[in-house]
Amino acid sequence: MTTASFPHLLKHIAVPAIAAAALCSSAQAKEHPIPQLVKRDGRYALFVDDAPYFILGAQVNNSSGWPALLPQVWPAMEFMHANTVEIPVYWEQLEPKPGQFDYSVVDALLAGARSHQLRLVLLWFGTWKNGNPHYLPEWMKLDTEHYPRVTDERGRPTDSPSPFATATLEEDTRAFAAFMAHLKMADPQHTVIMVQVENEPGTGGNMRDHSPQAEKLFASPVPSEILKAMHVQPSDSPPNWRDAFGRDAEVCFHNWAVAKYIGHVAAAGKAAYPLPIYVNAAPGTDRGAALRDTNKPNGLARYEEGGPSGNNLPIWKTAAPALDMICPDNYARDATGYIKDLDTYHRDDNALYIPETGGSPRFFFFALGHQAIGFSPFGMDFTKTRDIPDAARPKDELLTPWAKTGTKEFIAPFAATYRLINPMSREIARLNFEGKLQATAEQQGQLAQDLPFGKWSAVVSYGVWARYARPVGNPEPMGSALVAQLNDHQFLVAGFYSRVDFRPADPEKHRQFLRVEEGVYENGAFKFLRLLNGDQTDGGLDFSSDPLVLRVSVAIY
Ligand code: DGJ
């Protein structure tokens, strides 16, 4: 059923039926409160069914969101142990003719996710998809006069939609609002927990729009709220973009234009149905969204200019207040780059969510340690879109993670981590929200790390090959650990390829293990399996390739 047809149907429903429906929907709302981002004591959580929820996510390949392909999606989620799947919704499919909406694909996603006990994050592939207008409906693609592209410096149209195109903005706003209204009606149980608006917006290879309208605005005064947000010193006459931002003027200008546009679309969507809505930032230099190289104002060929890179977040927060989060697509290959991205987007005014990622599965623990509300590797399904001969594969697979997407081989490394976390994901989300959890992973050359918990420190070390040996590091960085404080002297500990021990804050004292319980989480509760002791604990608590969860009680002597 379409939203367009819904008001028309209402005429035929008798008044008592409407009252009953209203009662029923308010009962449903109570039973299934709408997912929302909650901030408490400076920390964020995504509340789903009224409790913190950690998104153990997986994003499917770009063309896998069609009903015929879904049989290759759901088993991949089971194999990976994901609790949430990110799937695109294609504007070109949703609105094949102006104002005519086809919700059959969205409804198939809802039904499929429900029958596989999965939640959904839907990705609105609208005006921008990786900076391009490729998902506009055909009737818009064919009419570039009405729905213009960014104009380059030489006056030529580019393969990127103009953020000043009023008609495109109106169409996107209307379509996105209709889609959200449909979700509100079709998904009272909140299978969909968040929505991403657009995908990696911005413009590759061009700094900004040079259309006559854009030129005029570029030479006009910068809105005062943007000056304030970017801490530009006040001056006697209101500065234009060049005066205010010098060599970064074009970047700031395009950010403002794109943010305003998307903020408008998001606001209309939220007015229809107030689910959390976020935007994702394309990876920049070194494949981390935060790492746009500000020393190179020109020549950023592979970066989507105008997308929310770390240095421009205040512009986005100001120009697009309807967005709940600005999220980094984090494809950084090394731990330093990865962490820099997390640091940049984990802000007091921004909850951290990683809507796309690749690389080492141990990066999950960096994200958790930065209080992320979720994590979603990209390319997770069994559609195997391309077969690249081994010999033709780049040496560093991480550079082109999509070269192997759609295969078991690609998903397997993440599956162990998700298998560990999934049964206790609610507990993990709660402990993180309450500030009781810390997590970390191995970095090149760092043999041990301290996680302070008041009277105790958890000491995580890597490559300890004998009972009382010193750590030498794993052959390559692969270790990880999470530690959560359950009460003063009791901790939940899990991880891979690491050793965890506890040290009292008082250097004169020593720790003793009172109880090291191995267990499994079932229905959200720790179920005791056995006590570990002797060889299994004398040197510390060892974590290897298999998921292992310990509840550890320590004492001082
Ligand atoms: C980032 C984009 O957001 C995704 O949709 C996809 O295109 C990946 N890059 C790589 O294929």
C-alpha cells in the first residue's frame, strides 16, 4: 500500500475503527517505543525497545537490495552473526514516475529482516551516491536542465548534482518524506532502527559549484551562524567566503551548500517519522574520513568535496541540525589512521557510528573503546559481484576491500568477533553507555596497554607465549580485548589473541584471582560453564582465536 493512497482509504474506515486503531497504535508505541539516540553523562546510546542497543552491523553490496537478491543476503547475516543489516533504498526504484511510489521493495526488506530476526538501517540512495546523481529516477536523469549538475570552473556540467538545484531538492525532500511516512505506517515494530540520508555526498574532483547562482552566493556574505561555528573573528563588514576562509573558502562553501540541502531533506523525513537520521562521510586521504589534507586545497581528486570531513563538522552541525549524527566511513588501513577518524567523529555533539568499514576485524575493538553505538563492515552478502583472479588482486587487499566482497572468505574474519559479541550485545551496549567498559586492540610495536578502572588496572598484552614470559607482540597486530567493570572487584573480559591481567592501583599489593568463570551469554544473562584455574590462569587470562567470555573476581593480598 502506498502512502499516497493511504489518506484516500481513511475515508472508508468507520470512526470507531479509527479510535480503535488509535488506541492500538498508542499501545504499540508503548510496547515498541521509537528508536532514539540518548545522551547521558556525556555518553550516547541508541535505544531500541527502550534499552541500549549495539549495532553489530553489516552493509550489503550496492546492488543487493533487490528482492531477488535477498536470499543471498540473509544467510550471510547468519554466517556473520550480525544483528542489523544496512541495505540501500534506491530512489530510482521507489519513484519510477513523478509522484508514484512503489514500496514493494521496501516492504520485502521489512518482511525479510523480520523473518530473520534482524534489524535494518536503510540507506537512502537519493540525490548523492558517492558524490554522483546515479540513483536519481530516470525522469530526472534525463532532464539535467531542470535538475542540474555541479558546473566546473570552465562552465561544464559534472557527474555530481548541484546542491543549489531547487527542483532536485524539492523532489528529494518529497520522496524522502514519503518513504519515511511509509516506514511509519508499515513498521510499527521498528524493524528499521535508523536511516541514512544520501550516501557519501559531495563532489569528486571539483571543489564546488560554479553555476551563476553559486558564484553569486560565493561572493556574498557568509551566514553569521557559520562564521560563529567556525570561530571566524568578527569584522566590521560581513566577510564573503574567500575573505572569511582564505584558501579553504571553496571547501567550506561547498560543505555549507551540501549540508543545507541534506539538512532540509532530513528535516522533512524526521517530520514524517522521527527515527534517528545520519549522514556518512566519504573516506579522504589515507581512506579515513577525517583525514582530508588541508595542506592541499586543490587537486583532491579522490575526495568528495563538500562531504562532512572532520575539519568541517561545525558547518554541518550548524547548517543541518536535523541530522542526528555525522558518521565516518572508515577504511583506514592502519591503526593510527583508524583511531584518528574515531577521535574526530566522537564528539560531545556527535555520537559515534561507523556505517562503513573494512580492514582488520580488530578495529571493532577500537570503535567499541571510543563508545561507538555500532559498526558495519561493507560488502557483506553472498552475491559475489566480481571474480578477480588471484594473480590480478592487488597485494594489499585492504586497499580494495570490495575486490572480494560477496564471499564467505571476505566475511569470515568478522564472524568470530560478531559471534563473541552478539549474545551479549545488549549488555555491552549498556555497560558502554554507563561508562563501565573499555576496549582496545593491538598496534604495531605496542606490546601492552593499561585500561584504568579506579582501584584496578586491566593490563592487556600481546604475544605472551609462555606462562610467565614477557610480551613480544603477535606476528602481526591482531590482538584485542574488552574489559567491563561489573562491580568493584568483578570484571567481564573477552578478546582475541591477547592476555589480560589485573593490577591493583596500590603498587605494594598483588592481585589474586578468586573466581575465573568461563561462560556464555544466553537470553542476555551470563551462564556459568566452568571455573578456569591452574595452567589456564596462573600467568593471566589468555584469549586466542575462539570466542571466550570470562567473568573474573579479583582480590588483593
Ligand atoms: C563507499 C560507498 O559509500 C559504498 O556505497 C561503496 O561504493 C563503497 N565505497 C565501495 O564499493
